Amino acid sequence: MRITILFLILCSLPCFGRETVAAGQDGRFNDQPSLVRAADGSIYVAWNGFRAGADELMVARYEFSDGEWRHLATWRAAGGKGTYILDPKAVAAGNGIYLLYAAERNRQWDIHALPCGPEGPGQAVALTADAAADVKPDGAWHNGTLWVAWESNRGGSRQVLLSGVRNGKLLPVESVSAAGKSNYAPSVAVRPNGAVAVAWHSFRESNYDIFLRQRSAPGTWGQELRLTRAATIDRHALLHAQKDDLWLFYENAQMKGYRTGATPQRRVMAARVTPRGLEAPKGYRESCPLWTRAENATPAFDDVGRLWVAYLVPRLPRAGWEVRLTGYNGESWHAPLTPSSMKGMDRRPGLLLAGKTALLAYQVDEFPETWMDNKPEATSEARSRIMLAALDISQAAPAVAARLETLVEPGEPFDAGELRLARGEDSDAPAIDYRGKKLKLFYGDLHTHSDISVCIRCADQSVDENYQVRRDINRLDFACMTDHDYNFVPYLWNYTAKMARANEDPGRMMTFLAMEWTSSFEKYDEKNPYGYYGHRNLIFADPYFPRWWNANLGMTPTEVWKELREMKANFIHIPHQLADEGNVPTDWSYVDPKAQPVAEIFQLRGSYEYHGAPRPATRAIPKPGWYLQDVWARGTVIGVIASPDHGGGSGKAAVYAEDLTREAILDAIRARRTFGTTAARIFLDVRVNGLLMGETAPEAAGKPVQVKIKVRCPQDIDRIEVCRNNRFVYVNQPEKREADLTFLDNDPIAGYSYYYVRVTQKDGEMAWSSPVWLGVK
């Protein structure tokens, strides 16, 4: 107790360290720092420096002595036009380092290892040359061998591979993880005896857990070990070899209900790996600062065996993240120190120990901390820098023998794991035959926000985490991130595009480059009592598309479409929050069947089918005029999808397309061969007089209209309804999970008419078809 009190007295927040800006950042947007020390004492910091539309791998060399950073050199190590870089990682290798990174050239992602020493960078070695996406490298050096593990989508699923470099020669590529599973983000450590340990997170049994596999020095692989079993999400493993011990650090994250796009609670877990399982510092959850709200940890041990951890904490709910440092002397935790008053993105900090000083590298930026300051210049003029800091840790309590106990894993429930089964996420979708073609049913998400968007930044997941969840928990066929236009800078637009391409799994999950055109003008008149234009998601077929559009610059939807067409863009623009008064509702005077072929009938906020519809939107305008039924009644031809927005699993876009390609999906959406569901993986096939949902016919009904409906649901069906011109004219209650039925409308409307189908399960999950229109010239 005495030591704990001493910690709190000496080390209460704030305690800003001595900061300096890493050299070589002028004119660049700087991100993803990595910090390492070579055997000769040189300190290297590497990062991605984006400039003039191109990624540049930067590395700077320093000395630290007498409490000061001394800059020795800075080099541009790789990159330039036509090369895209992700995940730079510096690895100590004798008196120099290796820079590991994923680079995309000629539309192919490969892993590279570039040596660097006091004289500067050498020649990069390509560890991979496969058409698959090879990304997220991590490495460790031992007795002249650089071991490198990475994530790859070879074979149709995400897997972990291992290779390396010895005496300038590549080692064979070895498969580490189990085949046919989703495995992500490996971490590598080498024990003193030469055994190589690799840890990663994997999706199995409706959840993510940490797995470990070890390779003996002679080259024999042991069995794959499952290290964690918490019901919630365990991910982002980081291994650290400390003498003969192997330590594991990882993130435990929680979701609420089926809001799979957000993990509002995250904590860092620290444990020693033993033959008996994981052992954590005694009293971890009661006393460790990492247990409350922490993420992206980096560990280091000092010369006397104390554990130090640099990590991030959020400025809730949306302002960004701050760097913290805590330590464990063997029986109690140091009160958190902070090296900086500045905040940044959710990027792992670097940490080294130099005697009684902790050295850190971290990213900071000047992005707005709230959506209230969403003027274009507030983001466009914001800088991102890599900072170096030194924190005095000389007052830390003496090290004692570590008191460890069996790790008690977090015990919170994981509703999403059970709900995904109830929603039918693992079921397969049947194809249909239509006019001599086989159309496959694909489920997707065309409206999701990551932590790039300011609105719920510190709860929404990263771009990469979102893609993992869409691939696994929701098991979608296509997805994209639609972050707000006013939160983009050129670097983040480029980053979003890179992450879409790196997360594409051909034939399994297709990704799109996308954004939300967020028209939220605080400007009103008699025609627009709730504001101007509304929110629309802009989806591109080209994952390299060079620019985005900011609605705050004042363009109308028509002007945006005109510019897109002048650029020969293959795109669609999808309105959402159609009748919200909390945001700007859709201005339906702007319609275009090609540019704007569908609208979101449902998202997390609720349904926009009509005023008073089941599962109504929570902030909807309390009168008709903006809802989809109102739009159809005015003669507008527009189909329906659903997507979640910030809701993760709450909304699916279902599309009948010939193939799972970007072009085929967008073509099918433009043809309105679409329907939307709340969350359940409902199958729906609707044909009106032989026309598939979404189609139009110039002839009015004139005779009985035949509506054929096939439905398959993951839960029992409560009712199937046919709506004609905003009036429900048929109801069927099959009391089972499948239905194949025909409704004959013997009293059709002579002129313009439209039919759509609504399905409701007994648990309240719903689906809506796009209409079929008759009498449309």
C-alpha cells in the first residue's frame, strides 16, 4: 500500500514530457510511427509521410543523451507516385534496422524488408510476389535472421504466413494459422533459444480470440494454441520476449447488442504466456490503468525488470486519443503519465527505455474535436505530425519479484455472437434465374462510419476493424466505409482507398471506395424548413478514384452528378435519413434514376417507409412528405436498400447481380434489383407480372396483376404483405420460415401503379422489396 500511495503522489496527471517534432515532416501528412533502437545505441523512427498525393516511407536516426534528442539524419526510404504504403514497422537488426512495410504497386500488395543503418537505407527485398493481398508485417531479429509474419488473403481466406531473410536470402514461406478461418494481424517474437512465436487474432465460434503457434529453432512447428476464450472480442495481439519469458498484450473490446460497427468499451490485457496458460499481474482488474479504457499498447522492460506500457486513451466521445505511460514494478502499477497535451488518431505509440527515461514516438494532429466545427478549412488545414518525447521515470518504485496469477478474462456477455446466429448470418443465399441469366444474391453494407468520422469517433471502430467485422460477424459479400466528407484530407482519402483495396477478398468480399456527402447547411427557408439537400452516400467503382466531394462547399446534388460524369466516374449516390429533422432530410426535388437509383428505407435510426410505419425512425419528421411512400406517390422511380450507418449489423443491402465485382454490383443497383433488411439475412424474390423487383413497364395494369413471392427467413415469418400505391392489399401469415405464394390483384389501378412486398418475422426483423412500376413511360 505504501508504494501505491507513493506512485499516486509522484505521478498524477498531467506530467508532460519533453517533446520534439521528428525531423523530415515538412509538407507531409505524417502517420503510423514506429520506434526502435539498434545495437549501437542509435534510435530510429519510421513513419508514412504523405505528400503531393503519394506515400513516402520516412526514417530518421537519433541519439538520446543528457536528456536531449540529437537528430543525426533523415531519409526518404521508399514510395512516391504509383506506390502505396501501409503499416511501416522498424525492427532492430544488429547495428542497423530493417524497415518492414506493405507496398502496393501495379495493383498488388506485397511485403518488403528494407535494411537501414547509419549510412542510410539500402535495397529493399520483396518477401512476397503473390497476386494476393499481403499486408500487416511484423518482425523480429535473432542471430542474423530477420523473421517476418504477415496477413494474407491467399486461398480465399485471411491467413498468417511466416518467412524471413538470412544472409540476404529469402526463407521459404510457411503457413502458420489454420486454413479456412479468418486470421489477422500477426505479432512475432523470438525466444533466446531461437524459437519463433507468432500470435494473432482469429474469428471462430462467432467470436475473435488470440491464438499462438511456436516454431522450434530446428524448424518444427508446435500445435496451434488458443490463448483466450472471453465471450467478448480479443484482438490486436502483441508479443514481447523478455529474457526467457514470453508476454502477450492484446485488446479486449465489447459491443452493445448487434451494433457491430462500434466497440465503446476497450481495454488492454497484459499476461505472461506459460505452459499453464496466461498469467497476469495480481489484482489486474482492480488496480491496472489498462483495465478501464485503453487501447493500442506497446510494452518495454527496463534494466531491473519493471514493465512499462505506452498506450492510448480516448477523449470521449469524439475528440481523439491521448498517449499515456504506466509501469508495473512487480506488485503495483504506476499512476499514468502523459507526455503531451496534444491528441491524435488511434495509432499505436512507440516506446523505448533509456536508463531512467522513457522515450516515446506518437502521432498528433489538429483535426476538429467535434462535428460543430465542420468547416472545410478546419480539416483541410489540419496537420499531422510524429512527435518524440522523453518522460522521467526515475521516481518509480524499486522492482520486486512479479506477483502473477492466472488471468481472469473479462466476463461480459457478447450479444453479437448469439444474435448473428439468430439473424442467419451463416446461411447461404440461393441464386435465381431471370430471363436466361443466373443472378446471385449478395448482401452488403453501403453506409458505415469508422473512426475517421468525428461524430462517434472514439467508439466507432477503425476502417480495418470494420472490414473484419463485416467479413466475419455479419458475413457480408460487399462493404465500404462512408466517412463524412468534411472529415477527409487527401491523406485520409488515400488511406481509405488503400484499406478498401487491402481488404478486398476476390470472390468472397468485395470492397468499395466511398464517402458520405453530408449536406447539413444551417440554412432554412419556406421550401426547406429543415435545411438543404440531405445526406447521400457516394459509392465508386474505381478504388483509386482521386477525389471526394464536400457538401459544405455548397454544391447541389445535380452539380455533383455533373462533375462526376465529366470525370467519367462509375458511381451511385444513395440518400439516407430521408425524413430526419435531427439532420437534414432528403430534398426530393433532386432525382436521377442512374445517379440515385435507390434509397435507404431503413438504418439504425429506424424505418423511413412512411410516416407511422413499423419500427419508425427515432428523429423523423412528424408528418408525411419526405418518406419513400410519399416519393413513390409523386411518380419518382427509386428502389430500396438498407444499411446500418453507425449501427453495424442493423441494416443490409441485398442485391441480385451476375458476379461479385464492383461493376456488377453497381450495375445491379442501378437496375434496382435490390431489397433491404433490418438485420436478418432474409431471402426475398418478388416478381410482378413476371418483372423482377425494381423494374418498370410502360403498360399500365389493365388486367389482373400477378405478384409472385418467395421468402426464406432465419426465424418464423409473422406476415408477408403486398403494398399497391401505398395501400396494403394482401396479407399472408405462413407461420413458418419459408413461403412460396402468389397474389392475384383482380382490381388493379388502371394508370400509374407500383407494387412492393414487406416481410416481417415474429421477432420483428423486416425486409422490403424494391417496387415494380407499371404505367411508367
